[in-house]
Amino acid sequence: MDFYETLGVKRDAAVDDIRKAYRKLARKHHPDLNPGDKTAEDRFKKVQEAYDVLSDPKKKQMYDQVGYYSENGVPSGGAGAGTGSGPNMGFGGFDFSDVFSRAGTRPPGGAPPSGSGAGAGNFQDIFNQWFSRNEGAPQKTPQKGTDLEYGLNIDFWQAIRGTQVKLSVIRQEACTACNGTGARAGANAVCPECNGSGNVTQVAGAMRFSLTCPRCEGSGRLGNRCADCHGDGRISKTEIVEVRIPPGAQQGSRLRVAGKGNAGTFGAPAGDLYITVRVEPHPFFRRDGDDIEIAVPVRIDEAGLGTKIEVPTIDGRALLKIPQGTKNGQKFRLREKGVLNARTGSRGDQIVEVTVEAPVVQDERTKELLREYAGLHPDDPRAEIWSKV
């Protein structure tokens, strides 16, 4: 799987572009917005996996170099991993056994070492060590915490009027036991293995490698890992976050709560919490942006003679004038009876569609009146249709 292709970004994309692409796709495929959709859930997991690697500078560097990332640090597939099946096939399918067989020493008059000899073994050991130890080494520079995505269901009236909700959020916070350093308090002696440099040198044939010191893991100091956070500097904690939903929230609205994502490393700021809103439909009111739409039935006499009727709005009852000769399906607009837009401060309108209902004829008097009406208005209402056919 190509992580860049998964997020839909170029290989030279900036961190902000990667973050924007992730947020867009996470919102689209979030399981809370696609209940029961296994495909969306799988897609969301792939997007999350791609973002976890590309948002981390060290993981991204490894992925860019070898086309693959795994927690143990040893490439075992991907675009940049070797395709050969031999024990010495390295990155890009290049066989390093020849390099080490030529670089290694041979006894006078003896045969050169084979591809599976000490030289090749040292090469594999060094690269395994380089990937695994560098990946496990503590971060030297502060990095902002990652963002969190949550879905929230609210009902129609909560969306219209606004509300405040409390969310139970699992997030990473700075470890209080070590103040986010990841090390046990008081452990700060210079590492004797690397003399405080954080790196050691190893030689394999004619090649020299600078590796992360295995004893101090690149910090240059000896410090036992914090027992609470196991050296990460952060711990997972459930926090109750109070979120204000503004009036007029729509289906798919995305709210940002600053600083409530995962904590950063070494004092860096925390990420943000993004909440995607899902609004439950109302059985009568329909929403179109900031407008509210309803359908109201009227009798045939009300439509023909005209009248005034009361119609429901989100604010209560309102009076609507039905003019003479109103047709079935005709729409009327009630100004500023729609939803308040918290961003613009203005309200939408309410659109009322009239449905003219024919009477249920159950007595002779009604039949007589309808026949009389037909005699007074004998015009065929479908004549215009036939003229166009």
C-alpha cells in the first residue's frame, strides 16, 4: 500500500497538506458517519495507518528511504524493499554480499568468504540494529501532538437551537510522574558507552556505520525509563470534554476544540480535537441549508376562495395567507422563519408547500354541489397538456 496514494498527496507534500488530506478522508470514511459500512471502516483504518507514518518525521524518513515501515524497523516489503530471495538481498533488490566478500579479509591462499559468511552477516546485523534502535530511540526535538477525530449524534432541535454536550475522550496527556521526559527523576549520568554523544561506530569490512548508542538509546545520558509511561513521556487518560454546539449546526458540521488532541512530546503543544456532527432527521420539518421546508394541506374551498391559516414553524405558530385560486404544490415563503446561522448572524426562511386535498364525498348534497361547480367551470384543465403533446 502506497501511503501517499492512500492520502491522495504528492511525495513532496508539506506537513499541513498531509494533515488536511487526512482530516478530509477521516471525516468522509469515519465509522460513525458510515454505520454498518465495512468498506468505509477498512478505508478509515488505511487512512489512519498512512497518516500515523507520514505525520511522524522519523517514520516518514524511513518510509521515504525504503518504501516500507514496520514497528520492528526491519523492511520486509513495500516499494523500496528488496525483491530477491537470497539472504543478502538488501534495499532495491541490490545484493550486498559481493561488497562484503571483497571488503572482508581472506587468509593467505585461502578462498574468499561466501555470500552467507561473516561479512554479509555483519551487514544484516548492522542494518537490523540501525532500524530497530533508531526507531525505538526517544525523540530529541519536541513534536506537536496528533489530532483526534470523534463523531457526535445530536437531534434536530439540538442542532437548531445549539447545545452543550460532554464527551468522554481518550487522549494522551503528559506524564505527571516524569513531567513528560520519559525518564525516571534524578537519572542523568553520562553514558560511558558513547561518552555522551548518543552514537557509536561499528565497522563491517570497508564500511563504517554510525549507530544509535544501544545503552542510552541516543540520549547520551543514562536514565531509567519512567515506570508510569514506560519512557514515552505520555500516558493515555479518559477526559470529559465539554463541547458547545452552536445554533444552526448542520449534518457533517466539523467543530474544532483546540488543545484537546494528544499531548505533544517534550513540552510541545497538544493536537486538536475535531468533532463531526450527525443530525437526526425530524418527522415534519425538512432542512435545506438555513431554510426550513414543510408541506401543509388545505381544503379545495380554502384554495379556491382564499383564506388565512396557521402553520407550524421552529419558533411556534405563524399566520400564512392563502390567496384565491391557489394551486396544488404552490409554495409560499415566510421570511426569516428558518435557521439562525451562527457564523453570519442571519436567519433563513421557511418554505411552505400547499397540497390541495379533494373532499371525500359521502352524501348527495356534496355530490350535487360538485356537479353544479362542474357546470359552472366546464373547462378541461388538461387541455394545455394535450396542446403540447
